[in-house]
Amino acid sequence: MTWSAVLLVTAVVWAVSVIRSVRLRALVYSLPLPMTLALVSTDYRVDGAQLLGVLGLNLFFVTVAVTHHQLRWPILLADGAGIGVYVALSAGLLAVPVPFEAALAGMLVLWLAAMLLLRRRARSHASTPAAGRPAAVGSEAAVETSSDVRPEGLPALLKLVVIFVGAILTALLGAVLRGMVVTFPYSGVLVAVEARRELREFSRHFARNSLALVGFLTAYHYLQDVSSALALGAGWVAFALVAAALHLPLRTRPAAPDPATTNRTASNHTAPDPTVAPPVRHSADPKPAGPPSGAPNPAGPERGPDPAASTGGGALGARGAAQALPGARLSRPLRPVEPPSVR
């Protein structure tokens, strides 16, 4: 590998190190920049073995994630285990000729199986209650979440120097892989160190994006005998189309209502009991209830109020009533007739 390859690997790893989104990190790493440089600077052809090298890239990240997160290996030792798996797969693929069409069919089947498995695991993880999940998973999720906002330990310039030295060592290692140098994880060795806290999520996103790499190598394979420049252009177009199709927003279905929430809402709004009489509402009219207007008086013919009764009754009451009436004359009260005395 040339110094241009070292600088390219350094640029890719540097870009991945400064990006916070794991999904965007996986997309940037999936760009076939090292593949393009390897195809331009060497005379290797893309065949079935190189196409299966994309499978080796996925196995590399899976090996690093398992050994680092589950086996608790240091990240550099886990990185070495991933490189060993890729080198062993490359030795086996280069030992026997692999037809390109058979490798393409096998890669498509493996990709579909991996996507179905990842989707099923995501659904089962989402349906599991938070209280029933293991504490290790919760603590790991907390570590991964906090890593998105946690500042890196190394300064920017020192990190760039470390990435540059690592790129030189990776280029020297990739030079001994012959044809599998096309898909060797040049930047992946250092990206695994940068994304060590999100390796599981990073591996899932990269497995999804690997279909775009398959499209790149397929287009290059069928046009490499015509022109290398045309093959590279067609490969990049195929990669862009497949990546755009993979990242298009899907139309999601509305989520089903939670049974617990539905039961809680139904208990708050209970139906009225038909056996209980509704409460009587009192009228706001302060007037007392009485017979309707125009109805006959049950006590007799209709008449006005008695002046004596209205003023308290008695002689004084009658006098007051007579004085109140205009033109009324008050007659003297008659003396009572005394009975004749018996002599």
C-alpha cells in the first residue's frame, strides 16, 4: 500500500472518530474508499473470493464485539482476534476457486437471513418489559448512551497521530493478503477501537450497509474487462443506489394501544349504574311553586285580598283599611243593647 492509502485510512478513521451518531459512523465506514484505492493501485480482479470478503468484514466486527463485550477482552486483543478470523477466512477462500454467481447468491441469502434475525431480536428486545431485562444489559445500555456525550480522553492532535501510526501498521499487514487486500478492514481495525462502546449497534448497522458493498463489487466485476474507470464509476453508482434504498424512511404502522393503558382509561370512565336514580336538579328560579295562571281557585271564586286579613284583622285593622281607601267613611260602632233588667 502506498502513502495515499495510509492517508485515506487516516481520514476515514478520523471522520468516524468525530461523528457521534452510530448509524452515520457505519455509513461513513461503509463507503468503498479503501476498496477503490486498492483496485486502482493493484492489478487484482474482483471474483467470488473478493465478494465473500464482505462476509469477512462482518465476521471481523462480530468477533471484536463478542470478545470485547461478552468475554471482556481488552479492545486491542479483541481487535487482534478479529484480524485473525479475517486472515483465516481469506486463506480458505483463496485456496479454492469460488464462482462469482454462487458467491453472489450465497451473500444475498446470508444478508436476508441476517436482517430477519436482527429484526426478530429487536422485536423481542422491545417487547420484553424493562423490569425483566438483565441488569447487565441495562448497565451496558447506560454506558453506551453516556458514551455519545462523553468527551474522548485523547486530545485531537494526539489522536490523529495515533490513527496515522495505526494506519501504517494496518497497511503493512494488508500487503500480505494478496487478492483479499481489496476487502481487508484497513480502517475497520482502528474504527473498532473508536467505536468500542457501541460495537454491537455498529455491527448491526454495518451488516445492513454491507449490501451496498456487494452492489459495488458486483458492478465492478461485470465491467472490469471493459474499463477499470467505467467499472469504478458503475460500482459507485450501484453503491449509492443500494445505500439510498436501504436508508429511505419506511412507512411505519401505528403502534397498537397498550392493554394496561386501555384498562386504566376504561376504569377511569365507568358507565353509570342503571339501578341508581339520577340526582334531582333543583331549579334556579326562587319563586315558590303555585297554581298556573288562569286555573280556578279551589277555595272559591276568585277574589281580592281581604283588607282586614292583610292588615292584621280586628277593628283597628278595619279602620286602617278604610282610611287607606279614598272616599271611605268610617261609621260609628253600634252600642250593644242591654237586656231589660228584671225588677
